Amino acid sequence: FSLIAFCTIFAFSLSSFAHPESLPKAWTGNIHFGYVANSGNSRNTNGLGKIVLRYKHREKWQVGGTIGGQFSTGKTGKTAQNANIAANAHYYFIPRQFAFALLHYQYDQFSPYIYSTLAVLGYGWNLLKTKSFKITVKAGPGIRYLKENTSKKTDSDLVGYTEGLATWHISDNVEFNQVISFEYGNSNAFTQSKTSLITKIIGNLSFEASFSLKNYSKVPKFSKNKYKTDTTTNLALVYEF
């Protein structure tokens, strides 16, 4: 069984909802539909569906959200089952500096931790902002809940969170992005990274190739998912609205 059919319905239904005339001008976003390959605790290839929404108000408030997931089965049963939901808000008190809030929920049946929930409040700074290049850093304290996949034990931690984002507009039609984040807690340290290259095809339609990595510094004892690192390779069409 594959998620391709579901992703098709998902993408087209959202695209009809997200027609530019149906949303206020302050709202923007994109829909991803394509191919994904996993390695680590989950090893498979399948379809991909994801939607991203962003809201900007008078240069002060910027609010965004992401929802996506994957489900697939094979001869041996389920080969992937995950969901990712994130929401964030930025308030720019001066042009290059802002306060931010982040809420992030991840569920993954093929991970040492079946779910993680993170809430952060912090400070951000646009270190560099030119016409073609931008570097942003964020940092702040937060609280994190991790539930072990095998034992179902839940760990709660106060964490230090840092994030860095670099965007390079190579040309009018090509963009490179690199984002990496770290969560430091007593029970575990967690690293996420995504490298992507986006090429405009025509109008609001683009093609994105990306490579993502997730790493836990420790794997719980007796965990059935023993790899510390999982990777994902995506090839997707992206519709901007």
C-alpha cells in the first residue's frame, strides 16, 4: 500500500482551498507533493504530502505553521508512520531582532522515541540580510517531552534550543536553504538538519530536492529502533499560493 493516492487527493483539495483569491493577502504558503526515501530505523520509499502556511502582519508579526506526514505498508507490515506539526510566531521589535515562540510535535513509530513535544520562547536575530543572502539565528529556553517507543516511559526536560537558517537566492529561479537546530536536555540531545534546493519551473510551481537528518545522542535501553540517526530524501513539486 502506498500514500501516493492519498497525497494526490490531499494536494488537490488544499490547492482548491488555497487559491490566491480565497485567502487574505497577509497569508501565504505552499503545498508539497512528491517522492520520499528514508534510511535509518525506517527504510522505504513512498509518496509525500505536506502543507505550509505563513501569516505576516505589518512587518511586526509573522506567524507560521507546518503539517505533514507519511504512512506506508509493505510485505513485512508497516514500513513508515510519522506526523510532524509545528507552529511559530515572531514579533519584530526592531527590524533585525525579534522575540519568538515555537511549538513542535513529532510522532514517529520508527524512531527511538514515539513522540516528542517541544515548546520554546526565545530571541532571534537576522545576522545578515541582503538581496540574495540571509542568515538568521534563534535561541531560548524550552520544555520538552519524549516518550520512549518500546518502554513507553516519558521523559520531561528543560532544554536549551538553538537554530540557524541560511537562505541564498542563487538566481531569480534558484534558491538554496540550510536550517539546523539543536535541543540540549539532561535526558538527550536532539539535532535536526534540512538542506534544500528549490528551482522555479513556471508561475507558482517549483521543484524541491532536499535532504533531512534527525539524530538523538542516546537510544533508550532495549529500544527496538536502535539507530541514533534517521535521514529523509525528498523530491517534490511545490505549489506556492
